[in-house]
Amino acid sequence: MKYYYNMDIIKFFCAIAVVLIHTTGSLPQYELATMTNYYFYRPLLDIAVPFFFAASGFFLSLKPISYYKGYINKILTLYISFTIFYIAFKFLLVFSDRLFLGKPFWTGIENILKNLSLTSLLNGTIGSFHLWFLPALIIAAFLLLVCVHFSVKPSITFLISSILYLANLTEMITFNDVFQYGGFTKGFFYLSMGYYIGHLKPDRIKNPFIGFSLSALLYVILTIYQSSLNVVFLMITTFYLVIASVKKPGEKSLLSRLGSYSLNIYILHIFFYQSINKILIYFGYHEFYKLAYYYVIVTLLCIVLSVIFYEPIFKQCKRIVNQYQVKQCQALPVDQ
């Protein structure tokens, strides 16, 4: 099967973009953001998550329908495993905040328990806010599976997802009370986009890099001027970026190999980012966000540590999930 190495390279840079979204988030929070250090590049980082969805859709277009169920189960296992991990991490922070900062213990516990709801479970924020991507991908992949099962044409599937997403954006039909950050409608739209591209002939699209560059420029300008039309150009930018990565598959390289760690970085970077910040605060460094080199160092640490520690952490979380599933199965009554 043909392998698309350039897509892996872009996925790696998209993972870095997601890390930068969160590590540089303190700049506007503390009114330190300027056009030079933040606003001129910040909109480009938003391409990361749409590309992740679209790349997944393109990947699924290459697979038989029998593959989809296993793919959904894999993402579900990731979601459950790291939800447990991040909930445990929240409890750990409550203990450490009490020990080092003297914060009320039961207030912290109460805040965690308030977020343990069906809504937060569905939208992915029950463990950590950034995990919304996983349940959105699960639901989007399931909807795509239904379309494929009923032999819906890729173009019609893309059209259905477009209508659903635009209806949610314009609040004609809104899921925002349950699903945040665009939720499964956003996921289904970009997943279907990738699936649709997988059934296109890339040669039909001439000069995709030019299309990507122009639409990305317009997206940045419209975002800076806070125009609601920016979302349209984010769609176009993502479309051309996927086309460009498909049209020129590239060759195996160090960067393409790093692309296999993109999901690792996405899932785990928040753990290291929050841990680093807490350690600095515990040691009395409360204004670290004013230091320019802080953003460089913390971004690099989040990327490198996520790559190194993802597998051992995931294995332990997965083992806990599997043990629970075994116990549940053993507790079920057996027909005689």
C-alpha cells in the first residue's frame, strides 16, 4: 500500500502547533501578547486539529469497512485510559496544592467531583479539556461507518457533514451545550473531508500549495480582524493542505518517523505542561510566564517528555481498563 510520508511530517508539526496553543496561552491571559510575539502566528496553529481529523478520514478511506470497528475501539480505549489518568492527576494536584500552597483540600476535591458528569464524559472534558478530540473522533468515525455501511457516496457524506457542521456553527441546530470546541460536528466534517479526498484523483487539483498559502493568509487576516468568515478559509486551508500532502507523498525520513508520535504528544503534553508550571510555582517562581525562554523550554520539554513517557503510561492505564473489563465479564451471570 502506498505510504504518505509528507502527511506524517505535517501531523508532527500539527502536534507541535497544539502544544504551542497551550504553552503560549498565558501571553494573552496576562496581557503580554503582541502582534510580534503572538497574534501574527496564533491563527495558523488552529489548522492542527482540523488536519488531524482530515488525515484520519483520508487514512480510513484506504481501509475496508471491517477495519472501522477496530479503529473506533482503539480510540475508545485511548479515551478511557487517559481520562482515568488525568482524573488521577487532578487528585494528585489537589494533594500537592494542599502540601505546598496550603489550598483547602476539600474545596479541590469538590471541584473535581463537580466535573464528573455525563455531559463532561460525552464532550471529553471529564479528564482534561484537550481530550475532547477523542470522543469527537469516535462519534465522527461511527457516523462515517454508518455512511459507508449504507454505501453513501463520499461526496454525499461530505455534503451531509457540511450541512450538519454549518447548522451547528450558525446555531440552527446546536450541540454546544454538550459538545465543546465544535465537538463531533467539527470532527465529522473534517473526517469526511479527508475521506472524500481519499476518493479524489489528486492530479485534478492544480497547485494545491498555492491554494493552501492564499487561504491560510486570508484565514490569518480574517482571524486577526475577528471576522466570522475565517472558519470558511480554515476549511479551505485544511482541504488544500491535505491535497498537497497526498499529491506529493514524500519519502521516509526522520521527520516522517516523528509523525508517528503526534498522537502521543497531543494526549500527554498537558500533563507535562501543568506539572512543570506547578513545580515552578511550588518553588516560588510565580512570574515565569514573563520570561521569553520559558516558552521555548516548556514547549520542548512537553514534546520530548510526551514521546518518551507515552508508551509506559498508556500501558499502565490500559492494563487497569482491561482488568476492570475482565472483572465485569466475570461478574455477569452465565446461563446453565
